[in-house]
Amino acid sequence: MKYNLRNITLLLSSIWMIGCSQVAPEVPLNGGSNISDATALNSQTVTIDENDALSATGYNSANGSGLNSLNSQYNTSANGFRSLYFAFGEYSISSDMQAVLNQNAQVAKNTSQKIKIEGNCDEFGTDEYNYALGLKRAKAIKDALSSQGIPQSQMVIISYGESNPACTQPTDSCYQRNRRVDLRLAR
């Protein structure tokens, strides 16, 4: 009886370990993005045309237009801060968001509290990829605020990946609203 129970336990644990193993997605470290052409989802490659996906929302990837109007309509940040929005798969701050960043820097200069910078993503990509992308977005904002005189010790970054959507409808405009960084005073 012990022999059979041990074999069954060994077999089940082997199956569990094999079934749970997953290769981590490649996340670019050089500032570029490798998901604008294709995104791996559930071991299938799905081709995504960034311009088609964003044109329905009024976003023009050539000049970044559309993000400012998005920010004027929706803001999930608090305490006087405004949300910053990003293009699909990107973590660089567009020229459209520069005015919002400057406004957030002014708000940050008027407080001595810690500032929580929260990176968020849409639902496309793996959990690991979206967590890393949210972290890179939050770090980009932290670095930009730091360059405007906000002490790095006053800022804390966090990534929610895709787990904190501002909108849950399956539309391009909703996905665009989820590609953001929110700023809040830490409690």
C-alpha cells in the first residue's frame, strides 16, 4: 500500500510541476517595445496592428494625438494629480502627456507626503508581461518627476498590470483608458 501511495504522489506532483511551468515573456530593456507587431497569447501569435486598434479611439500613433482628450475626459488619479496615458505596449511618455506631467510635478512640489505611482495596462499580453509593462510605465513617470525636482525618496512605484482596469468593456477606447499611470498620495 505504501509503495502505491508513494508512486501516485510522485506522479501527481510531477504532473502538477509540468503543468505549472511557463516560460517568462521577453520584456525589452532598451526602451523599445516588442509587442507592437505581435503579442503572444496562450501560445498563439496574434498579429495586432497598433494603428487600426487606436484609430477607432482618435489616437494617432504618428504624433500621439488623442491622449490629451482622453485625459480631459477620464482621470482615475486623486489628490489633484491627473492620470497619464500610454500607447499600446509603450512606456515612453508621449509629447501629448508632457503638459499633464508638468501639472503633476507642480502638485507634487506642494506636498511633503509620499506619492504612489501606479502603473496599469490593458488586458492584452500575459500577466507577467503586463506587470512588467506597468512597472516600466510607473518608473518612467517617477524618473520624469525626479528630473523636475521631486525627490526619488518621496515616490513609490507599484504595478497593477491588468488587474486594476478603469473600464471593462471590450472596446478600443476602453482598452486605451486602461493603459495609464495613476498618481495618489500614499496613506
